[in-house]
Amino acid sequence: MHPLLIALAAVYGAAAGLLVPRAAYRLAVEPEESRRTACPQGHPITGVARGWLGRARCPAMEPAALVAVPASAPPSSPPAPCPAYGLARTTAPLVTAAACALLAVAAGPRPELGVWLLLAPVAVLLATVDAAVHRLPDVLTLPAAGAAAALLGAAALLPGHRGSWTGALLGGLALAAAYFVLFLIRPDGLGFGDVKLALTLGIVLGWYGWAVLFLGAFAGFVLGSVYGIGMMIARRADRKSAMPFGPFMVLGALLGLLLGGYGAA
């Protein structure tokens, strides 16, 4: 156990998680719609990297918006906080911090931990977007797969790693192929975005071997099934209702990585 490493991972996760809600809001659109450039109140989203990086705030929430009012102007109520980012403003930092801390507990000071910490905010972002609009944008899934392969390739060159880069690449291909077959069998129950996400998750799970790959993938299906059954019992969905599967794929992969990290210790 490395308390300082775990604490640093949690702080990093919380800081990275603060950036998730804004990007998720901008990406959570239907396929035919362009990415959002303004909040629901019409305030333009600006800032670092053309507004992609920054906390979940808009001009209506900034103190400057409340003071630059001429003395002769008629009295008016102060602007209300922008509701654009919703519950993700709180949950994204907490979830990312918890995930990063758990990964640090499982992997310890091994090279692959750096890869997991870099990918964790992206996974939370993908899950947030999928939960909102039932889609996984290519701008995230495809670069994430390439980054996972490249970063793990670098980690494999460092001393102290406990995985296989070849296994990671084969795992990504295998899981993506399995999801592609499922997509062909039932395209109304599984989106092609899930297939592309499976490539990334297969790479990270395959790093620790085929058993971890199977467990992580199976856990995602189990969690998704439990959620679907729960929604039907609560009469909030039926067998034909669409549901986001990405969050459960990500959570299953996290469980697989935790088991893989402990097993490789």
C-alpha cells in the first residue's frame, strides 16, 4: 500500500474530473447536431482550447457578470446560475477521483498506472456522454484506442511493469471483434460506438491477460443486465427500450483492471 501515491491519484482524479462536465455537455448532442458552443442561456462557451477545457461555469456564474452594471440602470435580479452541466458537476470529479484512487491501490507504483490515470477521465467523459444521449463520439473512442496502445507500448519498455503489450493489442482486437459480431446480430440493441469503445477496453484489459479480459467484459454485461432488469421492474423501461451500455462497459473494465492489478502484484 502506498498512501501518498493513492492520495495523489485521488487529487489528480478530482482535478481532471472537474473538466469532464463542460466537455460532456458540448459533446452530448444527437448525431445530426453540431457540438454545442453556448449554454442553454445563450452564453458562449469560451476558454482554453477553444472552450473545451475549463470548469463547468458560464458567464452567468462569474462574479464579474454581477458587478459591471451602470448606476443609472434599472434594478434587476442577478442572473441565475447556469443549469447546463447538471449533476455531472458534482458526480464527475467524485467518480474520477474514486476510480483513480482505486487504480492506484491495485496497480501501485508500476508504469501502467500512469496509463490508467490518463485514460480514467476519458472513460468518465465517454460514460457521461453515453448516459446523456446514448452515443459514444468517434472523437473520443478512436483516439482513446490509439492512445491506450501507444502508452502501454511505452509502459512495456519500462522496468517494473506487470503486463504484456502483445496481449493488450490482441485483447483489443478480440473484444472489438466480439462486439462487432454482437452488433451484426442485434444492431438495435448495441451501437457501433460500443464496438469502438470495446477496442480501447480490450486493449487495457488484455494487458493483464485473457482471464482479466473475460472478467472485465463479462462484468460489463452483468451490470448492464442488472440495470435493465431494474428499470423494467420499476416500470421505467421495457424490453425494447434503448439504454446506454457504455457506462457499464467502463465500470466492468474498471473492475477487471482492479482484479488484474491485484493479481499481478
